[in-house]
Amino acid sequence: MRLMAFDYGTKRIGIAVTDPLQIIANALTTIHPNTILEFLKEYLVSEQVETFVVGMPRQLDGTDSQSASHVVGFIRLLKKTYPDIPVVQVDERFTSKMASAVIAQSGLRKGKRQEKGLVDTVSATIILQSYMESRNFI
């Protein structure tokens, strides 16, 4: 079964998934928040997801950032809609900066590097990767 991670934003949600053996995190897509339930409904018809991993925006001191309330609402929606799939929160501080750095070093054309959706999917992949790494050290 796969793990699925979300980099939630009010304009876009970056989504990443693992392979079925949960070895590699892969960027999947970026979608508008209004279409997330429709997307998940279609995706879960053909793929099994063991856990949802959601990036939680935090300030440098570890407290919730201003956008955290939107993420909390998203988590509530996931739990209500898919009560059998656990939802795990991961600190997402610096993931957008890390994603931008990875993209800048990737060799992509400048126009492609500046696509905001690309940052969101790479951020979701970093969130998923950090969750997978933390799980392996426990």
C-alpha cells in the first residue's frame, strides 16, 4: 500500500505518493483544493493508500503559522471522508525553500522552474520523504 503526502495551500495542493513497497517518494500532481475529494475518490479506486501525510506549516519557533488553520480544516476533511486512512502531520518548515533549491539545480528551463505547481509537488515529495525517513529511525 502507498503513502500519500499533501502540501496544502489555498490555491494549490501538491501531492506525492510512494511506490506500493513504500521505498521511493514520487511527485504525483498539483490540483486545486476544490477538486481534492473528486481526485482522491478516483485515485483510491485503483490504488490503496495506507496513510495520508500532511505538511503542517510552522513558524521558526515551532508554533503554527497563519496558514495552519487551513491545513487543520483539510485534515478534518480527510478524516471525515476517509476515516479508515490515518492522517499524520509532518513539520513542513523550509520545504518550499528546499523544493525551490532542488528545482533550481535540476537543469530545467527557467520558465519550467518558475511554475508554482512544480514547487508544490516537489514540496509534497520532500514532506513524504521526511516522513519515510523519520519512520525508519524509530
